[in-house]
Amino acid sequence: MRDLFLRAARGEVTERPPVWLMRQAGRHLPEYRTLREEYDFTEAVRTPEVAERISLQPYERYGVDGVVMFSDILVALEPLGLEYRIESGVGPVIDDPISGPDEALALADRGHESVDTGLEYVGDLLRRLDDHLGEDAATIGFAGGPFTLASYAVAGGSTRSHLPLRRLRATHPDAFRALLSAFADVVRDLLRYQIDSGADVVQLFDTYAGVLTTADYREVLLPLHRRVLADLDAPSIIFVRNMGGRLDLLAESGADVVGLDWSVEMGAARETLGDTPVQGNLDPATLFAPPEVVRERTREICEAAGSRGHVLNLGHGVDKATPIEGVEAFVETANSIER
């Protein structure tokens, strides 16, 4: 329910936790795989009527309280003049990555085109979802964070250690700062555009930023997160992986809700964050366990989180091999909780 989700995001007591799953619309669903036989990934993302059908599939199957738009964090590259593609078995590929400090500074200097013209298909999708869902569920928008987007743009694709971007930070700190600032600007505009187009809640995925040292995170990235999330007209969620022990930095970002990965103990997070609302954080691998185990672990998380300001979710995205029965047990448990 939309109101249930928004009340939890505002830190209010709710009769049960609202529930959704990161990466809930995707390859673990047979109906998604069937639809994708007709459309490749980027075609589906850029065709609002197709993206709407995909976005609604988990809502129709599971009855989740939030419907996240079917999109990709890399759409934010487009207003900056960077092209990407999704290669089967490889993932995102950027054929002309930022190869050095001069290119980083040039990109920062030229700025970005308006997101409401370059990414109009995102706004169209959110308007469709908002019209379809009404008060029945929250419409969720999202964007990648500046560090995560810059990592893809510099490496030309996925990288485990994010060494190319970290190397740029070490050798050309001014270019590193300028590049991340340019990404922060486009992400800020994108989130605002999503809210104007009907998103009830937005999530900032700076998933990879946890590889930064605490000092670099505080000095360089935290001010950018604050800039991105300031003065939004809807609740915001921030998610960064591997931030256990540094949750205070996420709380300082200006986000309304702190997303927790599965490595964080919910009770410890509550002690650290106090009244700050939280989201999470079942280990996605638990969904492969027998349904009774999924239910037990889900109840434990909800009990540790308490009744105030908790959005139930996974500690990362749904894996493509996840069994339907595991997701059903997770969502059904959330719906059965009485406070």
C-alpha cells in the first residue's frame, strides 16, 4: 500500500512493514523471460509500455507494496553523452570510456543535457505506473550514485575492485572530483525529474562506494550525496554496500531512509542509527532456503527492526536463479506480521 510505504519511510509506526525487493522485476520471473524474447534489454528499458509491463509483473504476482520502475542506473550516462550497451554474459559495456584526467575534466566542463528531453522515456514510464497504481502501491524511482556511475564510465564496464577509478583518485584527484561532481549533477536532476513524473519514493544506488576509505568517503563523496538528496519532494533511500561500521556516514547523507546490506545486523544498525528509518536486509541467498527458513529469518529481521520506520527488503538484489517459492514466503511473511 502506498500510504503504508510512505509512513514507514517517514519514520512512523506501521501495523506491518511495507515490503519490496531490489531488482524484483527481472530474470527470476518466467513471465519476464518470456517477454524478453521479444525485446532486448535496452529496447525494453526505452519503450515505456514494455517497461510498464515488466515493472508490474512482481506486483501482480506477489502483491508487493512498492513497484520499482524497470530501468537501469546507466541511463544517467546518456545526458552526459556517454553510450552504453548490455552484452549478454558480460553485462554493461561502454565502448568509449573515460581514459584519463583530460577526458574527465572535459566531460565535467561540458555539463549534461536536460534529463526531461534526453530521458523522457523514464518520465513516461513513471507516469504510467503512477496512473496504474494510484493508492494501491508506492511508485519507486531510482538512480545510480556518482561513484558507481563513474566507476563504469572509467573502467568501460563492471570491475570487481574499481581500480581504474580509484587510480584516477590517487593520481589526478582534481579530475576525480570534477568527474564525480558532474555525475552528481545529472543524478540530482534525474531524481527530481522522476519525482515530478510520479515517483513516490526514490532510491540512490551508490552501491560500490563502500570500497572508498572512510576519509575519502567523508571528504569527497558525502558532500555529493548531500547535494543529490537535498530538497527532494519525496522520501529518499540511500544504499551503499559494505558500509557496516560506517552507517553514520549514510545517515549524514540527507537520505530519509538508510538501506542496509545483508552483512549488517539489524539490531546493531538500529542502535547506531537511532530513529533514522531503515530498509532491509535479508540475505538474498536466504531465498534459496526452504520457505519455513525464509519465514523465520524474515520475522527475526522485522522483530529486530521494530515497528517504527522499517521498509522490509533484501540486503541486495534478487538473483536470477531465485526460486519463486522463496520470494512468496518473504512477501507473505511481511503481510502476516501484526504489531
